[in-house]
Amino acid sequence: MNIKDIARLAGVGLGTVSRVINNHPDVKDETREKVQKIIKENNYIPNNSARNLKKLSSNTIGVLIRGVFNPFFSEMVDIIGKRISQNGYTMLLRHTDYSARGADEIRNLIEFQKEVKLQGIIYLGCDLKEIDNTTFENIEVPLVLASTNSTYNTEVNNFSYVGIKQIESAFIATKYLIERNHKNIGIILGIKEDIGLASERLQGYKEALIKSNIDIKEEFIEYGGYSTRGAYDAAQRLIAKNKNLDSIFCISDIMAVGATKALEDMGIKVGKDISIIGFDGMEISEFYNPSITTIAQPREEMAEHSIAVLLDIIKNKGENRHIVLDTKLIERNSVKK
Amino acid sequence: MNIKDIARLAGVGLGTVSRVINNHPDVKDETREKVQKIIKENNYIPNNSARNLKKLSSNTIGVLIRGVFNPFFSEMVDIIGKRISQNGYTMLLRHTDYSARGADEIRNLIEFQKEVKLQGIIYLGCDLKEIDNTTFENIEVPLVLASTNSTYNTEVNNFSYVGIKQIESAFIATKYLIERNHKNIGIILGIKEDIGLASERLQGYKEALIKSNIDIKEEFIEYGGYSTRGAYDAAQRLIAKNKNLDSIFCISDIMAVGATKALEDMGIKVGKDISIIGFDGMEISEFYNPSITTIAQPREEMAEHSIAVLLDIIKNKGENRHIVLDTKLIERNSVKK
């Protein structure tokens, strides 16, 4: 099926079909409808890369996501996608390899911007350390990093950033446990090598302990590899090392699930014998049994800010901005009352 | 940064840079390394769509996934991706809109095969009803539907299919409950309009009841919209309508989580007072509290078969095949002993 077949079936000339395909106004409504009907019925899609590329170049915003399946970003992509459409743009969604780090991340961005001519890029979950003014010098379109495990000098002004107060949020989680008479507070982090978000959350944990004159103990720090299974094992190790452990702060909800399960399997009642607090505000923290007290990230707000900032820059209505949002502690049943 | 800059920095001619980029053998190792180093340091990516398209066309296998974030497919994509690389091909991953149905699905496939010239397509989660010999007549490359909510005439031979025994699996789940002295067995399906997988699982449920001379009652059938929250509400409705309810079969694990939570919130102990069985074998069924008995789908095996069948066809070593695999009941703690 090609453009000639469509013209023949519709009983019109090639030029007319071409005008319909390219949304040219100079076609009678009746003719347009007839051609569109035939195109649809025959599942005809114009096979013209050049035309597609040209068309895409005018109004496409790229959304790059770290990792193929990260449910954390699901809701954010929904919102960003809707706002992109509402503003007359098209979303081009791509995933990067979860293991990409450092220079690979930059190459992903450059490759992405060359794939089609993008108006701008939102990158969810970018993992770059010590971003400076040279990091993005080869990115030629406006760039917003959102929900990012990155560190940067706040004087850098060639990209925008939308994130949360990492240190303060972890401080609040730990303080919440301390205020409820917990003194022997374990923490389950991701991986030892992590220097971004995880180290900031560890810092918040330590600051809360110091402020309450509680000693920081190495044996209270464990690593769950950001997985449920990993946190299950990490919680068992924490218990084995620390007979007096009274609570655990997990830096993600899916790790809080693993830790809770490990304790329950040992006959330790979470929320009665030992307390657990998570981080993220994922749906499973609400539906787990017991429901898990957590620090909810403002995913919706992060999404709205990301696309708003990007559109402002594209439309020359604004400059790059760095937006850092508050999180919210949601009290449930995994912490002793 | 363009190819001339690379040539200048490397102190070689344009042709040499071009040969390095195109992996042409006629370059000294030392020169190749120098050029590659400069390309890498400068994050230079050849900006030549024609070349990229040509290069992609020779060895690319497309993997299309229904829905942006479906954790069910995560592991399958990992395996398929690995096998694609091992066989010297490149994977091109795309997601389709979760709401796409019928003709939209076909358009997605046609659009995908035109994006670059693919050697073949694996489509995970395709939702097409009554596939016949005309359905895929415009798909010009080998096509494998895997883990698909589709119905088709088994005489159709222009695509391959890898799936599970839906009716039998649901029969086994229901029979398992009956054998453990459950008689008032509710079922939580997805949506009323579903005619594919959900109706087959409902059929298996009904057949098991009939075989044991248990009446099929409309008030035992509920819909949870495939979501945790939806199943939470559906379980509450089942309980409200049926004081004698002794068990629930949920046709997905994330719905089993919602149903379990609803019962626990009502003070009903799952695995003691009422039994729940899920479907899929997702990680959360293992880590939920209580752990959830489920029908595990052979995701790894489905992935291996999908890519094996496709590669056989591409290499002219095999014909289209329809492979239907067994599932496995995993006994945990959500069903009364």
C-alpha cells in the first residue's frame, strides 16, 4: 500500500493525498474526510523518514528515563505527557540503560538530541556527579533534570533542576523515630559506592542522631541494593548484629517492604516490636500489611514543575531554574505509637 | 563538534575518521585508537541519520511493549535483550499506549516497522481480539506475540505466539481452593468488557466449580480494574454481598495484594479466616505479608521461546509456531492449610 494506491482508491490525485497527509488547508473537507478514511482503513502510514523527521523537529520534547522499568517515574511520565500534548508538543520517550554512569549519561543525552531535532529534554533519574558548567556544554537544547541522583554546584546555570530536599527529608524521618523513643536506629541504604542521593539521606540520618546526642554506629548501617530482596537480607543482618535494634529507616519503599517482611518472618511485629519507616510514597507502602510510614516525594509537583520550567525556557519566558521541593511524612502503622 | 574537528584534533584526514566511525578494517590500530579516544573525549556522535538508518536496518530486532510501565515485562525484556545481543542483533525497544486497542494496535506495529527497517518484532502484551489471516497482512517482518491478551484462530500462520494455558491455569487455581474445603469462592477479574485473558480465566474458574458440583453465582464475581486499589474495593464488595465467602481467586498478583489488604483491614486474617490466591508470580506475592499463593507464569521461558522462535524465522531455520506453556502453582501462606 503506497500513496498511489490511496490516491486510486480515493479517486483523487497524488497531490491531494499529499496535501491531506501534510495537513495542508487547501483541500475540501469532503475530500479530506474521504482520503483520511481510506488511509485509516488501509492502515497506511506515510513512509517518508525525511518528512517525519522534519515534522517531528518542529514540536518534539524528549523525555529520557533512567532504567526501563522504574515505577517511581510512571505517574510523572503520565503528567508530563499530558502537559506536553496540551501545549501542542509531541512527547518522544526513551529509556537509558540503568547501568549508564558519568560520561555514558552525557552520550545518551547527545545521542537523544541528535535522533530528531528536539525542542528540549526532561531527564528523569539522571545519575551524574559533580555537574559543572562544562558537563552539558554539548547539549544544545534546554535541559531539565528531574528527580535526579546528581550533585552539582548551584552556580551552574546551563540546565534546570527539579528535586527534593534530600538531607532535610532524611533528617525528618530519623527525628520522627527519635521522638517516638527510638534510640537504636538502623538505616538501609542502596549501595556502598553511591555518592548522590543515598549519601545525602545518610547525612540527614546522622545529623538527626547528632542533634539528639545519639552515637552514630557503623553496625547500624546496611545496604539493600535498592531491591526488596536485598533489603530483606540487609534487615536480617541488622538484627543479627544489633540485639537492641528498635527501628530501621529504609531509603526506599520497596526496601522498606523487604525489611518489614524479613522482620515479620522472624516473628518480629513491625509497628509493635520494631518500627520501620520508608521513603518515596509508593502505592505499595499504603497497601502493605502493615501499611508503611514513609516520606512521600511530591511526584506530581515535580512533574508539573519540570514541564513548566522547560516550556518557559522554550518559549523564552524564563531562565533555567533550580527548584527544590519539600517532602511529606505520611504516618501509617509501621512505627510504634 | 563535527567530523572535521575530529580529523583536525587527531591530525588525520576526513576519510580516516570516516573509516574509524564505520568500523572499516583499513585503519592502523594506533590511528584507530587515537581517533576513537578523541571521539569519546569530545562526546562526538556521528550526526548522519542516513548512515544510522542504514546501519540499524541490517541487524535490528524491535521489541514493542504494551504500556509504559508494566513490571510483568521487566524480566522478559532483560532476557530478550541479552539473547538479541548474543546473536549479534541490536534491540530497539518501544512502548505503546496502554489504551491502544484493535486497529490502533496494528497501526502501532506498522509504524514501528517503518521507523527503521527491522528484522523482526516481538510484541509483549498485545491486546487484539479474533486475529485472522488478514490482521497482520501489512506487517512485512516476522512477528512474535508474547504474553498476549489476544484470541485467534489456530489456523492463522502469519505470526508466532508464545503464551500460557489460561483456562487450565485458572482451573488449577480454583481446584486448589476446592480441594482445601472452600466452597464459596469469589473471583476478582479486571474489567467487565474484557474478552481475552480475563474471560478465559473466568472460564477456568467456572469449569472447576461445575466439575465439583458447586453453583456458579453472579454475586461471587467482581472487577478490580487490574489495580491494587480497585481490587481493595472489589474485595470489600464481595464481603458485603457474601457473608459466607471463604476464598477469593484474583486474576493478577497486584489485585491479590489489594484484596488481602482489604480483608486484613477488616480484621479478617488471610490464610486463616479467608483464603486468597493470585496469578502471575510477581515478586510482591513472595514478599507480601502474608506471602500470597499464586499461579506463576513462566516469564523466563516465554522470553526464551519468543526470541528463539523469532531468530529461527529470521535465519530461515523455522516456521511460525504457536507455543502454549504450563504455569506453576506456588504454595505460600494466603490459603488455609
